[in-house]
Amino acid sequence: MKRMKNEIEIPERLVFFEGCTTSRALPETRLATYIILEKAVKNGIIKEYKTIPNERCCGYASMVRGDFKTQRDNLIFNLNAISRMGIPDVLFTCGACTQFLGNSPEFKRRGFRSINIIEFLYALSKTGDLEKLIDKKLPNDNKITGHYSCHLRRLCGIKMEELYREIADALGVRYVEMKDATECCGAGSEGEIGIKIAERKVENAENSGADIVPLACAGCEAVLTVASKQHNAKVKFISLSSLIAICFDDLDIWIDKLSGRKLQK
């Protein structure tokens, strides 16, 4: 897998790094991602995926608290686990994990390569494999808009708009860009300031006329889903994984099949 001007190859094998927020606070996103990966294997899009036994935090939370020893310990634990698997490509559903772990010098030194969920789905869209993965497209009168995660766009250099538009086209819906799509969701601030930033993001999404805001970052999702409910917003903030799961006819079967096995930590 490589990243260059948004030209992303689909890896044959990958490691799914769940991350703290996805694994602990967003069970629907977590399960939807597992279903995507299981169906990708079943449909011959990828050969296999693995997860890290007893996965630890990427280290971002420890760094913010100034606990650099725990940050380093977690980093080495996770990287050693990935090394033992022999799989260099690591899939993330969180922008902070994508940037903090994926851009760490030690991660790169070991030859690992990060791929965020939006990059993975974009790659499937470009190759036509997304149509092979899903059973149906979204209703063609739906519109989606995107929030451009700070970690992904500013720190990882991912061209979010281009990826969103490609995915929307593959799903048969129109993409509309909200006002100030590049502004923070509020997770980077605290207290009343963070709340006001999140409320403004929700208002901008509402005013865009979109029905859904699929998100590529678990941190953004955690903040904006709460803010949208408090705002009584009609627009839905969900993960990109959940958006794709809507397009599976056999979703209920996969939920029954994986809920017990994959959600037991």
C-alpha cells in the first residue's frame, strides 16, 4: 500500500488497529468495520486481516497528559505486536491514531504503512471493488457532506474532499461541501469553547442540505454525535464504516454472527 496524491493501493493483508474511542465508545462503528473487513475477505478484495491482542492506546492520550513513559511503552507494545504478525499495512478508524501512531518515526522505521478508513474506501471506489463489496447503493436523493478531520487533513495531508466525493459517487449520492468543512469539530478545545465549536459544525452541516455526515475519525464522531443530538439536528453524524454497512442486505446476519465473537474483549 502506498499513499501519493491520493493514489492508494488496496493491501492484500492488513492489521485493524481499533483505537480506544472506537473500541470503547463507538460499538456500532467498531462492529461495522469488522463487517466490512469480513465481507472484503469473503468477496476476495483482501486476503486477511488481523487485530492486535490486548491492543493498547496509540499513545496520544498519554502524550496530552504529559505521561511520556506510558506513551512510549504503549507505542513499543503495539509495534512489537504488529511486527510479530508480519503485516505492514495498518488500518485506522481514528484520525488521532492515524496521525499519532502512523506518523511516529518508529512506526515508519519498521516499514509500516498507515491507511485511514476513508483512504481504504476511496481505494475500493477507484478500483470498483466498493461495488463488489456492497449489495446496494444509497437512495439517489440522499446527499452527504464531509467534515475534514484536523489530524487527517492538516497533519497527515489527506485530501479529504477528493476522497469524500469519490466515495459518494460510488454510493450513488451527491456530495455537497459544508461551510468551513476544514474547521475543527471541537474536540481540540475544552469546556464551553469546545461546545460552541461543535455546535457551529452541526449548524454548518444542517445548512449544507446534507442528510448524512460520514466521519473518518472516531474522536470527531464521539463529539459531533453528542452535539447533533443536543442540537436536535436532522442531519445524521455517523462513521464511514456505518455508512457502508447501510448498503449491506445481509447486515442483520453479520451483526448476529460477529457481535458475540468480535465484541468480546
